[in-house]
Amino acid sequence: MTDFSLIETMRWEPGTGIVRLRLHLARLKRSAGRLGFAGAEKAEARLADAITEVLAPTGPGHLPLRGGDQPGVPQLRTVDTIREASAVPISPLEGEMPGRAEGGNTTDPTAEFSPSPLRVRLTLSPSGEIAVTTAPFTPLPETTVWRVAVAAARLDSANRLLRHKTTRREIYEAARGEYPPAAADEVLLLNEKGEPCEGTITSLFLDDGSGVLKTPPISCGLLAGVLRTELICARRARVQRLTLQDLRSGRLFMGNSLRGLIRTRLI
């Protein structure tokens, strides 16, 4: 019996909807199909329902806006409205941090009254049960530089489950546990060959000065990240096996669909 669920962690933006929604749903359906999970086709409607509840106005029969209600906020009231708001699934690529259009700059004239961004987490069980949770999300400052340490724990490139985002996270938790939170913002995992693969919650990208980011192939033993997929499809990144020496000789970035690209340095 399968003892794990599939996960998608997404960002909802006022005026844009769920960023990269199409790619998140595609990955979920692909993983569900390969692992024999039911119910992935219901994920989009379940997300719409969940966000409708979060953004519903206060009053009898309504749920409050999480994180505090904002007077004068135009509320999204129906499933169809949420689907309409999510109709732009892939965010602009002009920067992936606040101040550089993370999630897309809105042209909605009511944007100044819009709700804040949300972190949206969906889980899909093997039997098709879907759960969606939300929380307020604050993007990192544009000047953020993460400190990245290298884990002693190793990924197994032959483990095909690593290509799917699941609740089975023991190896990532072990890697994170090697360093106290004050020592590192993210931890990089290598595979059994010593090849850099990914962070505990992020994909790996190297700027080697060529104008196109380099990211390891999933055959190294890593997740097919949604941000990674978008950058590859946009020809802003391409697949290439990397070494630790490569990482030390170029500019390093880590990133995921929730947070965008983050400048990092190895410690």
C-alpha cells in the first residue's frame, strides 16, 4: 500500500491567480498517472473552491479572509471567477523576485485594494482524496542572498520516486537536519556520484556567463520542478550535468515556483 501523497505548492497572486497553474496541474496529473493515483483531474476545481472560500467576504454564512479582512476589497465570490483569475497560468519572467514582477505585475485598477499573495498547498492521496491549505505569503526581498551548505546525505539517482513531489521527504529532512537554521538557508544534495542535484525545497541553477542557466538533468536523481520546467521551456535554462567546481566558478541560484529565483552562495 502506498504510504505517501503527491504535493503541489503554489502561489496565488491578486489579478493573476495561481502562478504557473497549468504546469502544476500537468505535473500532478503526470505523477498521478505514473504512480497509479486517482483523482488528479479534480484538482483544478478543488483549488478553485478552496480559494473562493478564502476570499469570501465576511458576514453570515461567509468565511473571513485569512490573515485579516481588508475593508473595501473586491471579493471573488464564485468558482468561475477564481478560474477566470487563474487563467494566466504562467507568470512573466522579467525577474522572479519582488520589485521585478514576481508573479506578474497586475494592471487591475483595483490592485491596491487586492488581497495579499497566498501560499497554496495541495495534496493528493493514492485513493484520490484532495486537501488544500492556504497561508499568507510574503515574497523575499530582491536583495536576498541565501547561504547554501552541501549535505553529507546523498540522493540515489536510480530512485525514480525522486522525480515526483511527494510527502516522502526523509532524505530532504535528514539533509536539512545536518545544519542548524542559523547556519544555512538551504541545503544542497548531491547524488551517489557526487553530482549536484537540488536543494531540500528548490531546484538548482547555474549562471556560467553563457546567457543560459544550467540545471541538472532529472536522471541525476531530482524533482522536475515547475519553475525549472518553465525556464527550460522558455529557453532561459538548459539541462547539463554539473560539478561542485562548476558551482564555485559561476553564479548560483536556487528556486521554486513559490519563491522564484533566489541568488545564493555556497558556504
